Amino acid sequence: IDYYKQRILIAIKANFQENVYAKNIGINWLQIFSEKVSQDRIISELRKVILKDSETLAVTSLEIVNFNRDNRKLTVKFQVISKYGNLNLLEDL
């Protein structure tokens, strides 16, 4: 489950198309922090990236705990069901 957790965190922390070997992984963080992107859209983008992982079965909860666009700080809390079991995370992105 640790490998799965690391893979999910790398995927959501990566900038979209940053990795030449995995261009479809990541989130456009520059756009999220520089434009007035709604929190609903941020949650939607995070959910899409988490669900792209083949070992993710479901995202049961996902919420923004703290979002400060000026300081580029985002804290999210989410619960995922993977083929390895349940995973609860509170992460600063």
C-alpha cells in the first residue's frame, strides 16, 4: 500500500505534462494558482488524477481543507479505496 500511496501523491503533485515519460499525469497547478479556478474544479481535477491509477477502485471522499492562492498552499483530505484496501490522506500540495 505504501507504493500505491507514493504513486498517487506523485501523480497529484506533478505538473500536467511535466514528465516526458508520462505526459497524461498531473494537474495544471500553474493555472489553478494563477487564475480564479473554483474549488469544485480543483476537486474534480484531483479526483480525475486519482482515478486514473489502475489500482484505484473509488474515491470515497475528497475535500479541500485549506486553500491560499497567494501563498500557493493547498491542503486536501481524501479517502480512497484501492485494491490494497482503504487509504486516508491529509496532504499539503
